[in-house]
Amino acid sequence: MIERFPHPCNSCGYCCLIQVCPIGLSIFGGEKYRPCPALEWQGTQSRCGVVEKAKGTPHEEMVKQAFGIDTGCCIKARVRDVHGNMHDFASLPDEVKISLTQRYKAGGITTIQRVKK
């Protein structure tokens, strides 16, 4: 059974910016906590290069399922606001997630923290 998450994915790219997924590690190897080599950007929207290459092929649905496409935002990260309150990244409004991701990508912030399991 596929796990579903309560907040929809908005393609902000934060999850792929901070770590390579297990499938990406099997393809690219290297360190886990780094931007994924397959991460592609179209403006502020992220795309997985592996998933993009599978589009229109007989393997498209299998690849989408393996990557958890359409299952929701699964990131386990917390963000501290200007008042010191912590918030789950996944529950933030889309525009805030996109803005924080773009600032993180540009090196402007380093305060988003992964929640360790």
C-alpha cells in the first residue's frame, strides 16, 4: 500500500535540494545529504529528471509510483518563524514553501532543519 501524506506536493523542490532519495542514490551514488543530480528547475518549480525521462514510456507509471509522485509532501523538516515558533515545513502555505526553498537554494538561509526519525 502506498503511503499518502496530508499536504499536497507543490513541486517546491526542497526535499530533493537537501537530500538524494534512495532511487537517486542507487543511480548516482555519493553522499545522501546534498542536492540530487536529477533535480531540474523550471522557474520556481522543481522536476525530477529521472521521472521526466520516463514520461511517455512504458515505464512511466512504475517510475512515478517508485518516486511517490502524487502522494503528497513527505518532507520531515521544521522551520522557525521570526517569533521563534517552530512549524512543520509540509504544512506551510505553498507560497511560503516556494519562497523558503528558493532562498535556501540561493544560499540566503540555512535555518530549515531536517527532523530526524
